[in-house]
Amino acid sequence: MNLPRWTVTLSAGFSAALLTYSAFYVRGDTGAVMAYLRERARVRRFADSGAVDEQVREAQRQLAALGAQIAAPAQALEWWPVACLVGLTVAALVWWLYGRRAVQPLHAGQLERMVLRLAYRKGGAFTLQDLLVQSPLTPQQAQEVTDRLTAAGRLRAQQGTFEVVRS
């Protein structure tokens, strides 16, 4: 369980830091970024259309000037610690949420549904050994759940095998 938790945590934290840095890099003006991308596509189409080299270079110079107006690398570099702090905060939140969910004990209803799902996957009958091998239940939990389901009339025990009572 640690590898998925670490993977999700690191990717979420790094992504948040990178997105924050990107927002600082363009001063939060995503509309200008979209205008730059449209202009870049227009310049590419212009160059592919067979225009004169001097005209293409002039269009590329104008595109570079537009990019320089949008980008603020010095400002982004100044705000890099804030972007890292946002990334660390997101990573810590994801780590905490992931861990909180992992350590919560399963409720009786969840355990019963787990056992019944196994029973239906196995064609309506299973053994206690099947349950222990194919579920995360401890032997004590498995015994308690099967006893509860048997007492409630949802399972029938016969010679070490449990069968689902269909009603």
C-alpha cells in the first residue's frame, strides 16, 4: 500500500507546484496564453503556406515579442518558494486523506457485502478458506461475519461450506 500512496502523493504535490509556478510565470493570465497559442498556430500555417522567408521571420519576431509580453520568468522565479509550499501542502493533504481512508476499520455492513460478493463470484458457495485467501479479512473477522450472516439467515452452513440463501 505504500507505493500507491507515495505515487499519488508525489504526483499530486509536484503537479500542484508546477501549476502554481505556471500561473506565476504568466502572471495568472491564461487568456494571454491561449492568444499566444492561437498566434503560434497562425504563424506555423503561414510558414507552411509557402510565404517568403523574410515575412515568416517577421511573423516569428512578432510571436516572440508577444511571448515576452506574456511571460514573467523573473517573477516566477521569485515566487518559486510559494509554488513549492503549495505543492507540499497539497502533497500533505493527499497523504493524510489517503492514509485516513486506509486505516479506517471496515464496518460490519462492508464486511458482509465483501463476503456476499465473494459468494456470488464463486457461484453462491464458498469455504472459510476461500474467504481467507481471497479477501483481506482476518480469520477472526471472517468467522464473525459468516456467523452473523448465518444467524441472519443469509448464509447456510453445510459441512464446511457456506451457501447463499436466495430469497
